[in-house]
Amino acid sequence: MKRILYIQHANAMGGSALSLLYLMQKLDRSKYLPVVACVSQLGGVIELYRSQGIETFYWPGIAIFPHTTGGWYPIWNPRALVQLAKTISAFPSGVTTTRKLIQTVKPDLVHLNSVVLAPCAMGVNREKIPFVWHVREAVVPGHLGCRRALIEHWLVSLPDEIIFISSDERHQLLNNKRGVVIPNFVDFDRFNQEVDGSHCRRELGFNDSDYVVLFLGGLGEIKGIHPFLEAIRIEHDRNPRLHAVIASGISPQSTSWLARTGRFILPRMGNPTTRQRAMAFMQTHQMQAYVHLLPFRADVERLIAACNVLVFPSVEPHFARPVIEAGAMGKPVIGSRIGGVEELVEDGTTGILVPPGNARSLADALHALFVDPAMALNMGCNGHRRARLLYNADINAKETIQIYDRIFNAK
């Protein structure tokens, strides 16, 4: 039996955490034994994996190299210098910490679950353990391109294999020279058209005639929370039956002195946090009656079943797990015409693509589906067929496991 160490960077229950879980559930345990080391204790990720009988632990000191759409600051942002200093100072110790992890676990193979785990890649490479590097995020160009160039160099020189979840990012980062594209996949036992959404609608206080729009991006800036809220405000003026549900819109905030100081000072410097901007917008426009913020919920499939349409208006390239989950459940999708998302939505067939950041176009797309329920139903049916074809867990997980087999057979 080969021991595979998965290093998981996520500190929230999102696509990365769930995608890794679905992969590990497909492993042949007579051949491969999964072990997970988590960078963070937050978000319930450790508990999620342990509940599935997977050995999982927190390994403090693993550093990340944040230069993706999910986490970086441009030079003009006051937080940029702080982040850069932390990244540079933590990198060497992150390499050392990873080497200690490898020496403790003694894996046969390492699977890094994010491109931000560059210090881990360096540490694993120095321990001469074969590893797979999973690129789940889009790497930002930056201003000078130095950090991106480093990531490209590390991807080319360090791992045995690279997995991209998006064709766009493989092209943008490595010009298709290395790596394979294996999209994330769906658990069709969980996400299917037979899930009843009526109980969830009643729980949330909706009538059968209410038009429910679902956003599964929390209050994330890159996932388009600001154009989403503006579009909801516009469309609610035309359709008072509209209700927007924002899953993970309520989440615990860091209580560290630095985070608390930042939340106090940044708005006064004219640079509020994304959450502060979103909450101020909703309060200014009195949207509390029809925009519903929910905490993290483990029953995402019930939320999707309860909605009329799922919206993923990302403003940065992004592979959107909610899009393929909505497709599996036969729901139409409105997404941004941007890298990652446009690979998942067939415009006019499974949903509607709109320019990123364009709230008016997003509102008009919502209105088009509202006034033409037959079109919305047809798009949902097409999305279901496409999800079954392209995001089948049995097929896509098998492709990843074949990579493991190839690495071991080459030794």
C-alpha cells in the first residue's frame, strides 16, 4: 500500500476542500492510503476529512506564496508591503517545516492541493519525494511579473506531474507545455435533480411564487459580490418577487489584533474591506428584506434545489464548482465571460455569459430568465447533460489516480 500525503491549504469549506475529499473517496484503499496535513485549523476542513475516516492533522508553520486571484495585494494597497514581508520571511521556514513533515509522515507520494504551496514544493523536492502539484487557482500577472515568473519556474522544474482544473490557466501559465487538465467533478449521488428544494424554501421563508437567485461565493470580491449586489438591486426594482441568497455570507472573522486594527483603520483610509463595502451597500439601499446572508451550510444541494437560477459573476479567472453542481441539478447558470467560468457555461445553451463586473448586463440576464421560464428550464436540462458528460467523478478521479500509477511505475 502506497501512502499519499495531501497538503491542504484551505481554511474554509469551499471548492478546494470538497474537491480533494471527492478525490480521496475514489481511491482504492487497497493500493493507496490518504493522509492529510492541513495548513489551518479553521473552517472545519480537518473535521470534514476525519468524519470520512481519513487521517488528518494540523501541521503549523507551513507557509504559502499568495499570488493568485484568491489572495494578493497590488502595490498601491496598504496591505501589500505587509503581505510581501510576511511571504518572504516565512518562505525559508515553510520549506524547513515541510521537510520535517515529510520526515515524520514518510509518504511515498505527495499531492499539493494548491499552487500557493510553493514553499512545500521546494521542501518536498529537497526530500526527493515524488509529488503532484494541483493548480486550482488562476495566477495573477502582477505589476512586474516577478512573482508569476517564479511560480512558472517552480511549476516547470519541481513537480513530477501538474494537474490543472482549467484549460485557460494551463495555457496562460505554461503555454500548454506541461501538465494535464482534469476538471473538478461532481458527486452525482448528492447533487441530482431529485433533491427536493421546497423544504429549504419554506425554511428560508420563501413563497412558491418567489424568484430565488443563489450566490455561492460568500462575500468574496473575486467572485463578484459587488456587481452581484448591484444587479440584484436593479432587478428587484423590476421584479419585487426576487430574493437573493448568499451562502457563507456570514462567516467568522479573525480576532487577531492585526485584523481588528485593519478593520478599524482601513475604512478611515478610504480602503474598506470587501465585507465592509458589501454590508454598507446593502444598508444604503435597504436590501436586507430581499438579500439573505447565510452562514456556511453543509447542505448546498438543498440551496441549489431551492433556487431558480445560480449566479457566478466572477471578476477574475476562476473554475467555479457551484456552476457544475448547478448543472448536475438541472439549474440554469449566469456566469462571467472570463477564464475558467466560460469553459463551464455554454452561452445560450446551459446558461448566459455576461461581461465581468457589468451589473446591468447581469441584471438583464436575470430578467431574461425570469420572463422566459421555458428557456430557463431548457438551459437547466442542457446543463445536466453536460455535467454528466464532463464532470463525472468516476472518470475524472480515475485520470488523477492514473497519474499516481504512472509515477510509481516509473520508479
